[in-house]
Amino acid sequence: MIDTIVRALAVYRLSRAIAQEAGPFLIFARLREFSDRYSGDLYWMSKGVRCPFCISFWLAFALSPTKPVRALAIAGLVAGILNVENALEAYSRFVDKN
């Protein structure tokens, strides 16, 4: 149980970093630029690299390749964390407007 939670937090942090941060030595920014430049007909790949929710599924399966049920649990936990984060951001914007 604790192992799954720790993996979910790691996947959350890494997926946010890949999708929205520059990263050390601009590695994540270069990854997004590379996907934009070379995705061609694979438009979904370019969009997917910028989506923490999308990346979290791939990272969850990478961290638990032999246990797909655990990977789905990790991805579900990350989805929940991202939804809470988005709700807090929306609430913060609402409070700032009023």
C-alpha cells in the first residue's frame, strides 16, 4: 500500500515536470520541442507530452511493468491528485477575481 502511494507521488512529480517544467539542463523543454518538431502525423504525441494526466499512465506502467493492476492504481491516484490540484487552481482564480 505504502509502496503504491510512494510510486504515485513519484509519477505525479515526474509527469508534472515532463509536461510543464524546463527540467535540469532544459531536458524536459527539449523533449517537448523534439516531440513538436518530429511528431509529424502523430499530433497526439506532441499533445500527450504536454499533458501530465497522459504521461502519468505511461510512467505508471513503466514503474510497475509486471503488475498492471498496481499500475492502474498508481495512475488512478495520480489522476485524483491532478484533479484536486486543478480544482484548487480554479478556486484560487475565482477568489482572486472576487
